[in-house]
Amino acid sequence: MSLDPITTVVCIALLILTVYNIRISWQLAKLKSTVPVKPFESLSSLELNEIENINHDRRKWNIVGNIFFVVSLGLAFIGTISQLAYFLTLYTVCNIVVVRYNIQTFNVVRDDRAK
């Protein structure tokens, strides 16, 4: 089976983005396990508003990512490899954005006073 150059580039991009996604997810997991978080009661209204805005945007990207994943599942059965790789790449990009929003949320609620 021979892959055309565009499919090869998309597959390489998918591989690189997947590794990057795993890396930043690992960083977030380490942050969550080592840095204390402020109690909900001590968050200011500005912080709560910022968290609400971040979560609103994160939900949008999560929905778009889920749509790309469902399309990828369909293409796994009836599409070509290049179509599947393209939509999996889009799904991975959406996951990276969601993890970045999670990191932003965590940075808002982290308790910097505890050292």
C-alpha cells in the first residue's frame, strides 16, 4: 500500500501532535498532584468569572473534538486512511486546546501561598 505525500505529512503531523498532547497532559497531571489548590470559598469573584469563561470556551472545543472523533469513527469503516488521519489530527488539536484550557483553569485556582 502506497501513501501519497499529503497523507504522509498528515500522518507525521498526527504522530507529532499526539506526542505533544501526551506530554502536556502528563505535565498537567504532575501539576495537579504536586501543587495545592485554593478552597472554593476563598476564590474571588474575578477568579470565578475567569474560570467560568475558560470553562465555557473549553466546552466548545470539547464538543468540536467529539464531533471530529465521531466522524473519525465513521471514516475508520467507510473512509480512506488519509481522511481518517486528517480528522484524527483535528481531534488531537482540539484535545490539545482543551488541555491548555485545563492548565489555565488550574493556574487560576492554584494556591501559591502554600510553599
